[in-house]
Amino acid sequence: MKFFLSINKYYYVTIVLFIVIGGVLLLTMHKADITIWVNSHHNSFYDWAFRITDHGGVFWFSVLIVAAIGVLKDWKTALKAAVCFISTALIVHFFKYVIFPGELRPTLYFEGKYTLRILDGIVQLKTESFPSGHTAAAFSIATFLALFSNKKQWHWLLAAGAASVGYARLYLSQHFITDVYTGMLIGVITTTLVYYFYSQKFERKK
């Protein structure tokens, strides 16, 4: 496992940086204050770009990746990707609907306290906020691609792309930073462990 992590150091160092930054924010600011700050800093480009992550965009992207790997590489690798993504989704749903059911999302949390800026056409969910499924899926995808790809020095870009999805969930007022932070951890840890042990069990050379 140590060697496995070391050869993917560019990706995991970036993840550790995100963990530290997020941890500092969580220790120094209330999740509501962070939501208000993000909500008050907006522009037309973000309005356009972050809409893409809503309405199941990340889900369909993961399906596209599995299909592309199956066609361009092989279906054994595609199956590994699917197992990583599905495992992540199952853990998210377990937390969301079993451990923390009914957790308030920003729109309901701030009702009567603060008026959030809401983009037209974005359906605002009210509950089942923790953790963020979109963020977990984005980091699951990024982690798998980082482990799968040979261009290791550019893997920080994958982590940055996943982080932009997490920020989008804050920007669209769909989640709190606690939801996004935990979603990141679930996506990275689950996919790393599934990828590693799947490779050890089913792909080791005899």
C-alpha cells in the first residue's frame, strides 16, 4: 500500500492539501457563515459553469467513463471502475438515509434567517444533506482516473476538478461545507481501498 500511494503522490499530496484547508475552515468558521460567504461571491461565469454539475451531471459522467474505458481499454478495467463508483455511492446513501436521515440542506436551514441567492432552474432539495453525493462521486472519479492514468505529474488537476464540483455544491446552496468535506473523504478513501484490494485480489500476476 505504501508503494501504491507513493507512485500516486502528486494526487494524494493535493488531496492532503484540500483536507488541511477544509479542516482549518471547519475549525475556524461555522458552516453557515461559509455558506453565506460563498453565496455572496458570485458571477455570471460561475452561474453558467456550476449548473453543469447539477441535474445528475456527475452521475452521467461516471457512466460515460465506465463505457469509454470498456471500449478503449477493456471491460475488466471498466468493471473495476464501476465497482469503485458503486461502492462510493452505497456508502454515501448509507450515511445519507440511515445514519443522518433528514439532515437539513441550506435552503431549509436558513429559512426565515437569511435569504440565499438561488439560481433560476435549480431545484433546491430540503433534506438529506449529509454527505454530498455529487462531491463523493466527483472525487471517486478523480481518484480512479489518477490511479488508472500513467501521467502522474498532472494528477493534481484531477483533484482540482473534483474540488470544483464540491465548491459548486456550496455555490448552488445545495450543501454545507461539512457535507462536501465528508463527501471528498468518502470518495477518495473508498475508491483508493476498492481499487487497491480489487487489483490485489483479481489482477495479481500468478
